Amino acid sequence: MQDVPRATPEGTAIVIGTGRVIDMSGFGTPRTIIVEPDPARVAWLETQTRGMAQITLLAGMIAAQDGEAELNIFNVPGLNSLHAPAPALEELYPGLRICQRPVISLITPAKLIAAAAPLQSPVTLRLDTPGDTTDILLALTSTGDLTGFDKIELRCCADDLFGTKTGAEAAKAILIEAGFTVQSTDNSDPDWPVLHFILDRAAMQIRKLESALSEARTEITALQASAKTRDERTESLEAELKAVKEKAEWRLKRIKELESEAEAARAGRDTLKAKTEASDARITSLEADLKAITEKAEWRLKRIKELEANTQQLEKERDRERSDLGLALRMQTLAGSDLSDLRQRYAALQDQKLRQDTLISQLVVRLEEASGYLQDLASLPSPTAEPISDSRPVRKKKASESKQGRAAKRKKK
């Protein structure tokens, strides 16, 4: 057919041909895009469509990628293709031969749609490319542009005549998969049927909804499995929480017991401090009379002060340990270790207090001995009197020995 496509008031038509153009009188198309690969046919169409603003002419063949390729132009019109003929085509047309092999441009679907924009509905695609039909349909499918057509008309070979699965059944399978349905089939030429398709948008919507439903069911299954896992984890955590609460209650009880013991220790410390102060006062009052043992008494006083300083240091450490106990309550994982360390320090403090009590007791005994000795000196007669015996009163000695025995008993305790 040598006529240029006729246009009626509405729609857009894209016609891809291989040396011939299908009559478009049955479709309303104020805008027509003609894709023609044959350079000679392109030159003829340019002269025929000059001045027709509604017609756009593109020279080349639709392909998935840009580039160039050789076009096989046969001596039989309507068979031009990028692919070589199969033996079946040569049997159908005895004497078939390739006349020319010009290099043509390849046009991507994106460039085709850009040249046709803006598309006015209904959009019709007409393919008269028997050897390249499936390649073109797959290229349009890969970019998602195939579903932009409302109607598609194909002139294709009934069988695979180019060895590239370009038969009618292969093309039909691609379009049905994309959501098209067969509207009619023209078998007036059984070797070259013409198929008419329309886009079944309802079927496409159903397919999308079924896909979405399948995904939703899969997601629900996954969520149910996740919920089951979370429930199991929740039960496990509740059991762990119960155990932790029981352990925390035990630790709180133990902390209260330790605080009570610490309070008792503080009371003992205050008593010890009072005794120490009394000892200091007594030592001060005896310093004037105990010149002979001043040096020793001063050493003892210095030792007592060191013990007081040590006591204060121990008190600070005990306060710090008590603060650590508060921290251990917030850090339950370290509570056991902290409590054990606190008991050891408390035991050491008690031991030091016992040693201090022993030292103070010994000091009191010695001071009492010194006081008795001074009293004995004061009771002696003047130098003109009779000589004084070196022996001490038996009563004083026994009292001193009794005090030393008491101190030894306290030390043993």
C-alpha cells in the first residue's frame, strides 16, 4: 500500500513499518508517528507528508538500545528485517533474495515515546515488522511503555519464518502476558495474519490486586510468625523479670541488714571516739607528773592520733562503700560482687577497731600504773626521814596485775 495514513479527529497512532504502511482509516488519529527503517521509503514518505504537521516521521527501527544495525531489504515488499530469513521463508517465496543491506539507526522506546508526546487517547500501535515483531514488543515491555497503548494491530507471520520466534503465537503470548486480549484476527492471508488487540485494564487491575493480595498474605504470614516469636520472647522475658525481681528483693533485704550493721558500727565508732577523747584528756592531765614517761606517752599519743586518722579514713571508705551500695542497687549485675567486697572491708574495719580497743586498754593500764607510782612517790617522807624501801605496796601491785589480766582477756576476745 502506497498511501499515507489518514487521520480522523481523535487519538494518536504509532505506525512501525518495513516498506509498507497499513491503512489507518478505522482509527481516529489526529497525530501519527511513522517509524520507517527503509531509507528509500523514508525519502518517499518525506515528500508525501511535507506540510502535514500532524505526522512525524522517524527513520530507523525500534530496539532495546541505541546504535546502528544492517537492515535486510528483500525483493519481496513487506519482509524487510534486521534478521536473516529462515529456510521456511525461502520455501514460501522461491527466488527470495536480499537486495540491499543499508546501515540504519536504532530507536529506543524512550525516544519513540518522547517523539510522540503528548499522547492523546486512544493510543494505537500498528506493527508491520514480521521479522522484528517480538523484539519490538519485548523492548516496549521492558520499559513499561507497552501498556500505554489502548489498541495494537500486528501483521505477523503465521509461523516462525525468521528463526527468532517471531510467529503469531509468540507475539500473542507477549501481549496477553502484558494485559491485552485478542479483539479479532484477520486470516484472509493465512501466511500473514493480522491480529487486533485491546488493553484489558480491568484484567490488569485484577492482576495487580492479586499480586498485592499475595504479597499481603506473605507479609501477614511473616507477621504472624514474628508475633509468635515475640510472644515466646515475652514469656521468656517475663520469667527472667520475675527471677530478677526476686533477686532484687533479696538484695534489698540484704542491703537493709548491712545498713543496720553499719549503723551499729557507727555507734561503736562514736563510743570509741568518746573514749579516745577521754584518754587524751587524761593523758594531758598526767603529762606534768609523768616526766619520766613523757617521751613514751607522747609516742603513744601520736600513735593514738594516727589511729584516729586511720579511723577517719576507714569511715570515709565505709561511706564510699555505702555510696557504692546505692550504685550497686542500680547496677544489679555488679551487686553481688560489691556486697562481697563491702563485707570484707567491714570485717577489716572491725578487726582494726578490736586492735585499737586493745591498744587503748593497754595504754589505760600503763597510765594507771604510772598514776599509782606517782601517788606512792608523793606519800614518801622528806629526805631527812628514814630510807624508803624500793618495794611497792602489795595492794597496788595486785591491782595492777588485775588490770593487766583484764586487758589480756579483752585482747583474747
